[in-house]
Amino acid sequence: MPGQRSHAALRPRSQTPGMRRRGRRIFAAAVLSAAAAAVAVGLAGGTTAGAAASQLTVADVAPFTGPDAALGPTYLVSCDAATNAINKAGGVLGHTLTCKAVDTRGDPADAVPAVRQLYATTSPTLVIGCTSDEAASVVPIFGANKTVSFCMTGQSEFDHVKFPYFYRLVPPDLSESYAMIAIAHDLKKYKRVALAFGNDIGSQTFVAPAIAAVKAAGETLVSNQTLDLSATTFRTEADAIVLAKPDVILTEALGPTDAAFLSEVKQLNHGKMIPVIGTSATISPDWFKSVSAAVGASTLAGNFWADNLVVETSGPAFSAFKTAIYAEKGKVGQTGDFSTYLTAPGAVHLYDGINLAALAMIESKSTSGTTFKADIEKIGDGVPGATLVYTFAQGAAALKAGKQIRYEGPGGPTNFDAYHDSTGIFQVDTYSAGGAVNVVANLSASELRALGL
């Protein structure tokens, strides 16, 4: 696989599949502007049809070390799957694609120099990842360098501010927080809610909207605990939650944190598990593996739900996606049930983002972000009379035949708004005792609107 050696050393032995990370609303516009000014603007010009063929770089800008170290490597699963399939189908305008890891360490202070170094050594054609840990500090840099990015952030900064080169196929944090409360209120009829979120940027962004949704749903917030991801024991936080007697705990704390915390909750609650609702980030084989080992697989399976974006689980788009993802099996360490990648948000939506960008390059006859970005929405949303395609190979063939196309991948059809956001409705996921993901319900837009959206 082109470029595999360049990032293999950054893959840990165990990874979490394509989770999206969100961040709190702490980066003001002044910070964003400062980040843009902090980088010397060396424009990533790309190439045009007919220019000398070369390898095009897809940069995976995300944490590879630090508390959220599982995120970057899991996005590489999707990147490798998509680019390998594209290369096998003939590449883009005579070019092959390769993936490059850029470690942000999950910290804006480390992300800016890492991205600055990326542009000093490479002219990336596309950026993926850019999690909530660092998105607010690096998206302006991508824009200054005219590089299209598909980011896995739900931060509010991007809800109503238009960054011309920024695209998002995952929901804002606000709506995901409300989806968790909708599960508690509408599906499970829980009345007493406790919150337990990690102290990282991405997890803390859920807290404020969850509190607002608890109030809107007429429920009672009985405890709100922040979990230090660098700690190894959480007895104080677990004890506070058990004493508050919640019906359910809403959580996202990655790495080993949720496993240790929930194990202590169970112990302090006389061996009985308090039901848990997780974010879409908890839909991962690594999360299931660690937490089920701590509390028991059957116990977790019977007491856990998570929100997730609705994704396709059959049909031609899913079939091609499954083939591409499973071609990476055995290259990414011990991850538990590998099939979890097929519903993990990052794996699904970054795969779609890479395919959308690659097809837009062919349509525009250019790999320059300035030129091809307009065709991303055109190909994603479609135009009257467009031919529906489900894979890059189908789309490339149709474009070569002079047809207009609409791409619909495993994440379903897109519907981009003025801010380049395209999100669908939520589904409710559970685990089997073996770690397989089961879809048990959908959450309608009206259910979320009833909580304030």
C-alpha cells in the first residue's frame, strides 16, 4: 500500500475505530485568526489534468499520542481503505493517493507546529481527521493554505461560521448531546441522570448541552463528574454518582478511563451496573473490549446504549465499503470485533469524504483545492439528471463517460448547508455480549426538536 510505511510506526497495538471527537466552545474567533496568522502561508497548489503524475497526499491530522492517541490511527484505517480502493480503480487524474500521519497529540499547542511542519515538507491535497482536540487551531491554517479538510469535530465554532475549505459529515455536539438525552427520556424513560465525561476538550463539549437537554426533558440532573484521563482510579467520582442514585449515567471518557470508572461504580453499587448511555465515540471494539473486561461482557451488553448517525448496513455502497475496510484487517493490531468499523462514524464518514474529494478532482480536472472544492457539494448533493453512484470506481467511470453524478456512500446521501455541514438522523446502538453492534431504534428530528433543537 503506498505510504503505509510512513505511518505504521505511529499505530499503537490496539486502536479504536473511526470515532469522531468534539471540543468545547473555548476557542474564540480571535484564537482562530491567530492560528491562521501563525503559519507561513505556502499555498498547496495541487496539479491539473495533464501535469506530470505524482503521489497525492491525504494528511491524517489527529492525535497519535496523548490521552486520545487511538483516534489518529483509527482514521488511518479509513484513509488506507479509501485510498487503496481509489488507486486500484486507476487513481485520480493519473495520480495515486497515499496517507500521511500528522500527530497533534490532542493539544492545540502541539497541533499548530505539527501542521506547520506538514506544510514545510509536503503539499497535502486533502486533510482528514482534525478532531475537536485541535480543529479550532488548525482549520484556519488549512484554509490559509487552500487545503480542503473533512473534519471529525462537532465544535460550535463551525456551526455558524463559514470556513471555505472546511467540510463536516458528522453532527454538531449540541445535537449529539440531545440525542443521548432523547435515548434516556423517550426510549428508556429514565428520570434521574448523572454525567461523567473526560476532562479532554472533545468530551467536555457535551456537558453544557446535556444539562440544557436534561432540563428541557423534565428530568433531574443528580450528579456531574469530570474524569481526569491521566488518573488510574475514580473512586471519589464513582462514589458521588452512586450516592446520587441515578437511573442512568451519560459518559464519554476514552482510553482506559471509562473501564476503570465504570468498574468502580459497579463495585460501589453492590455489584450492580447502573445503565450507561455513551456518545458515538463509545461505539468501538477497543472501548467495548476494555469496559466489558472491567464490568463483564453480558453486564455491559444489557445495560448500554449509544447514539450514532444512521449508516447503511447493506446495498452496493456498504458492500464496497466493507470490502475496502476488511482489506485493512490484520494491519491495525488487536481491535476486538473488527466489524465495528463498519458502523463507526469516523470510518464511514472519512471514507465518504475522501471519495467525494477524489471524484470532485476528476470532475474539475484539478487537484487544487481552490478548483475542486465547489464540485464536492455538486457531486454529494447531486444535480437534476445525475447518475447515482455508490463507489469511486463507478463515479470515475461515469464522469469519464461525460455524465453528471451523485455519490452516495455508506454514510448515505449528503445535504450540505451553507456552512458545508451535512448530517443525518441518529440511530440507537447496543452491543451483543460478543461485542457486535446492534441497531435497536432511530431518533427522529422531531424528538430532538422537542428538547430544543
